Amino acid sequence: MIILPFLHLFGFLTCVFLAVFVFYKDTKSILNWTCSILLLCFALWNFGDIIIQNPDRSITKGTVEIMQNIASIGWLSFASAILCFSLAFSKREKLLKKKWFLFFVFIVPLFFIYKQWTNCITINPIRQSYGWLYSWTDTIWTYLFYVYYSLFTLLSIYFIYSYGRKTKNINEKKQAKIISLSVIASLILGTLFDVVFQELGIYGIPTIADLLIFIFAIGLFYAIIKYRFLIITPAIAAENIISAMEEFLILLNQEGNIITVNKATLVSLQYEQNELEGKSVTILFQEDNFKKNLLEKIKKEEVIKNHDSNFQTKTGK
């Protein structure tokens, strides 16, 4: 079983790479954020098992306990992370912006992490031929963890699968199918190895749920390569369209402040992006009457069309 530490190292590096890659592709996308956090949970889980499932006799019980606590951050948090990911995937981002919901999904894993670190969930590491094996405690905290883990993951699968059935976007249907199937396969097999076998008293088989997460990682990688999942997001697509336009495009909020402008506007008016974002649109016009009328119409959400006026460049031209 000397191969297990290398597999966990590979799992750790793969998850970290995918997390950074997904986040880098669109740092503003909630879906990319939640996917990166989920992958980092899997990375921490694998990182701890590099030592826990190492047959090296020089590794002490104290070291194993420290690594188990590090790994527990991953395996106790991923249920909340995958729920957030599924909500973002199924276009339920509004729920992720509510403070009470974020408090709930963060406080639950933090509570279980505390219980794990105070020896209330897994205990008594025993040396095996492949490394070390922990036992689940026969306490209410373990069974509450089972409920939290099962409920959150089943809800996640439901959100992803149901969205895939409802959406009319063919690519999103295929993405939802790939992601939901890979999550189901990895979670069922992981639960079998890490929970069911131990509850049945079968201790000769190592707990490899974090390695079975490779099924999810493979599904995610396939969706990225085949269907551009997490790469061509709505934000990136909109940004590409805006950048390619030859006409001026200035996006404002209701107060008349500039949210963003496209490249054609910046080149023609000789501004930098950061010189306009957040500023009042009035800096682009010279006529006071037009400034007043424009802002009034914007604040009243009136349609503005067929207005003739001169833009003013940064140099005053």
C-alpha cells in the first residue's frame, strides 16, 4: 500500500491546480468561486491522508492526529461547499448573497470541525499495514454529521440535476448531467469505503473517499474541455462582446455613475478604465443643461434616445 501516499499527493496537487485554474478563469463568477472552494476542501482532505495512509513506521501517532485534524477541515466542509456550488450552478445565486444563509452554511462545518478537534467524531487511530485507521465514535455528533453530510449532498445533486432538466441550453444540460453523475458516483463509493465498511466492522480496507473524488475531478475536467464549463461564463462572454464593439458603450447605475466602459470609449476619449469607473457620467459632457436632463432621465429610468451632444475627452477637446 506504499502507493497510497503518492495517490493522495497526486490528488492534492490535482485539486489545487484545478481550483487555481477555475478561479483564475473568472475571479468575479460566484460559480467559479464556489467550485474553487470545493476543490480546496478536497485538496486539504488528500493532504492529510498523505501522512495518515503512509505505512512508514517512523510516523508517530501525534503526527497522524495533527494531519487528521487538517484533513477534517476538508471532509467536514465539503458538504457545505458543494451545496453552495450547486446553488450557483442552478442559478440560485441570490440565496448565496443572503447573510443568514452564508452564516448557516459556514457555522455548521465549523461546529463539526470543533467537535472533531475535541475527539467527538473520529478517535483511536490504529496502525494498519497501509497506514493508520480512525474509528467513528458512537455519539450523537457522528450521527448528526451523517445527517448534515447526507442532506447537503442530496440537495446539491437535486439542484444540479433538476436545473439540467429545466434549462433549454443544450451545453448546460450536458454539463449538469456530467457533474451530477460524477458527484453521485464519487459520493456513493466514498460513503461505502469510509462509512459503511467501518460500520460493518471491515477494517482491512483503507478509507479512500478522497481518492474517489477523482471521479468528480475527472467529470469536472471533461466538462471544462468538452463543453467549456467554467471557462466561458456569462461575465466573460459579455466582456468579450463589449470589448469588440466599435461603438461607444457606457454602462451606468441608476445614480448616473459609470460602472464600466468599452475599449472604443477609452481610446476615443483618452481615458484609462480606472479614471472613469465609479465617476459620474457628467464628466464626459460639457453642456450643463444636457447633464441635468440626462441625469434626471436616468434616475427616473426613462428611455434616452435621439439626443445629439458632444463627448468631452480627458484633455477637454
